[in-house]
Amino acid sequence: MIKYDYLVVGAGLFGAVFAREAALHNKRVKVIEKRNHVAGNIYTKEIDGIQVHQYGAHIFHTSDKKIWDYVSQFATFNRYTNSPVANYKGKMYNLPFNMNTFSELWGVRTPEEAKKEIEKQRASLKLTGTPRNLEEQAISLVGMDIYEKLIKGYSEKQWGQSAENLPAFIIRRLPVRYTFDNNYFNDVYQGIPIGGYTQIVEKMLDSELIDVETGVDFFNNKDEYLSGYPKVIFSGMIDQYFNYQLGALEYRSLHFETEELDTDNYQGNAVVNYTDAETPFTRIIEHKHFEFGKGDKGKTIITREYPKTWRRGDEPYYPVNNVKNNELYKKYATLAKNEKNVIFGGRLGQYRYFDMHQVIHSALVMAQKELG
């Protein structure tokens, strides 16, 4: 019998980073993963010479050079810039909200003209005080026109609730620029790994001290795992770990419909958001554009992304970080502190929306604390 120092539950980015760091400290690690592959939600699969993002679009971005250097050990990144386009009832608009968007909507040519139009729309609504919800926050940022065409329908589909009932913070991180710049992110470093994301996690887990098993559900033998390993790194749902004893946290799930099409170029952009309420999906991803059209001639792969209500057994993609859920999570976090040999991490274990660079940073911090 191999004696392991750690059991890592989940072979996504968080689990892989921790496992690699543990192996570098000469610790023996067993990694188990419920899915039949590693890499979690960043898993990519080659089809027709195209790296297909199986669980939605993932664009790596960070301003932290240490994180950029860390992830660049495992892949070479291209210069892809995230510049999504919005389709509102057949009319196309540039995202994020910038001078191209304002010009398309109102015919304005200068930042001063755009600011005056937004201010006029704000003033007509007589908003006072701190925005109380997503609707008020959005209107205070960009006015009613952009809110109704590019925010309201998309947000309500994404979260399954009226914008009046959604918290204001959801919209606060959306960039608003008075320049003709379609780059969605402000980060210094940005790109897509040439050859896809899966290789990154495979290389992280490529060690004689790490054993990986896929298609294994921790909860089928939870008691045996907890008693059989000195330490467990758990990156699954924290409420499920505790058998939902305090109640279930809320998540949003996704449904993907992927198609192979006999054309070189379906929509001309990697991501097109459908922002009207009537279209049931939120966006169409055309995967070959992440690598500048690379792939078999006359073929393309597209994915329609449908938000859905999460139910037990579904994949939980997004924590719903409203006041009620955050308070419930705090209670679960208190229980977690009493699990002396279990460390909870990742988006589900910490019930937080993490981008990829934040996942890596969180795992490295946790590994440093645990391993020294």
C-alpha cells in the first residue's frame, strides 16, 4: 500500500496547483476527480484541429507577473484579446461599453458627447443615494439605453431573476471606457494557451509523487477517504461536504449545445453575447477564433450557452453571492474550521467567484501556509 500525505479531491486548477506544490515539497499525493478527465471547467478538447472549450469560454488574464510567470511554465500563450460583441435583436454592439458602443447607439463622436448623453439619461431617472440593485447600478453607470439593450436581458437570463432583485455588485466590475478600445480586460497579461488548457493541468500533475484517478466520486466513499489520508484538500461544494445540514447554498448551472459546422467562419468573433430576453441562450462561442482561425479548413465548432437553475446533481458553475447565501456560507465556514484534517479551497470550497488567476493565487497561498 502506498502511503500518501495528501488526498486532493478535484483535478481542476486549484487541486492541480496544490498537488504540484506538495510534490515539489516531496509529499506523496493522491488526486481523485469525479469527471472522466482532469482540468475541471478549463478542460479543452481538440476537434477538427480546434481547441474546444468544453465548459464555456476561458480567457486567461492577470496583472500579477508572478502568476503569469507561474502559468507560463506549462504553456505558451498567444496574444488573444477578449473583445466580445453583443447582438441585440440583430443589431451588433461592441463590448465592453466604450466609445464604439456609444457611437453605434447614439451617433456620438467624442467622449464629452457620450458623457453628456449618459448624464442626461441618469438625470431623467432621478436616482438618489447608493444603487440598491443591479438595475439602479447599471443605469447610474451607463444610462437607460445601454441598460435596456445590453444589460437587462442578459443579466436576467444569466441569474434567473429580475434585475431589480439582483445585487448591485454584479455589474460594478464591468468596464466603462471613453476610448475606442474593445479590450474587455484592463490586465497587463492576457491570452489563450496555444494547444488548449488541458495540457496545463496535465503538466502540473505530471510527477512520480502524484497519482491521479478520474471517474471517482469522493462522496461514494467519504468516510474511508477521511480516515485513510492524513490530510484532505477538498475543492468541491462545501455544503455538500456537510450533507447540506445547514441548508443548500444556491448556484447557477449551465447547459451547452455544441455543433460542428461546415464553414470556415460562422460569426467572425470568438464570443457573441445575445442580450435580448427572448433568445434563450446568453452567448455563442466560436472556438477557432481563440486561436485566430486555426483549425481544419471548411470546419468550425460553435457552442450555445444556456444558463439554468441549479439542482442537486447538476454542475454548479456560479455561486450566487447574495446576502442570504453569504451568511449561510459563513456558517459552513465555521463548521469547516472544525474539520482538522480537511482544507477547503477553490470556487466551490470557498463559495466565491474566482477567475483563473485568482484560483492559482489562492492555491499557492494555501500551499505556502500548509507546506511552508
